[in-house]
Amino acid sequence: MTSALIFITNGTEEMEFTIAYDTLVRAAIDTTSAGVDIQSQAVCTRGVKITPDVLLDSLSDDQLSSYDIVVIPGGGPGANTLQANKRVQKLFQDNYQVKGKLLGTICAGSLAIKSSGIAKGKAITSHPSVKGELTGDYAYSEDKVVVTDNLVSSRGPGTAFPFALTLVELALGKEKRDEVAGPMVF
């Protein structure tokens, strides 16, 4: 079974987190949320409190490397925490361009691409507020969703559905994407 890990911390954008999580679950992907630098709940950008399935500190390196899909949602404060985390950076470095693995970033979460030192010179996207931090090192795109190698990046809360559905399609095929998207009324 395909598995996914989605990070969450204080200041994560709740739409990006919940839409990605929910869409992957609807595709029958074994999805786990991991809290980073929190004790029990993450307080998201709009004050929504979310309790992750596990805390990052409780996962071994072997457990982290077992996930097929790894997602970093945005939200400025949360994205800053996640992109600065050494274990998150290492996971992105270890899984970039690895067959059978997918990496996803949305909004300011795309800063993790830079902090991990991956995909230099390649096409990525992000929320417009962090574009200036990425344009010098990447072929910046303003497309809603950009796929480069095994890396999927997206713009923000309004692109969360196409972002999540792209992850589903890359992991399980277009037929599964259509199956998941249909009842969502896209």
C-alpha cells in the first residue's frame, strides 16, 4: 500500500494540510500526519487546532524513509519551522530523484526545496510572498502545480486540490485521480 507523511506545526496553513491529507486518504493512501516542534496540537494560521497522528521525534529514520510520499504544507510561520528542521531537510535530500518516492510542497512550504539544496535550476513554484527567495536558484514558474522529477510544488490554498490530486495521479495513476476527483465535483 502506498503511504504518505504530511508534516504539520504551529503556523501551518490549515487548508493546505487538510485538503492534502483528506485527498490522499480518499485515494486509499495510508496517510500519517507528523507534528514538528510541538507538544500535542498544532495551532494553524487561522487558529484551527489539529492534533497530528504522531510527532516527528517519535519516528525513527527508518520509519521516515519508508514513506512513499512526503508533503510540506505552507503557512509562513509553519513553513519556516519545517524548512529549518534538519530531519525534514535530510528526508527531502534522501528522497529527491528516488524512483517510487514523491515530494510535495505547497505555498511557502516550497522554501524546504531551497533549504534542502535540491532541484537547483529546475522548475518549481510557491506562494508569491516567497517567490523572491526562490527565483535566483530555480526556474520559477507561476503555474498552479509544477512537477519536476519526483517533486511537486504548488502555489497556495486555492491550488491545494489540484496539488493533492496531482500527487494521487503520480502515485496511483490518472484513473485513481479521476475516481477521487469525481465525487468531489470537479
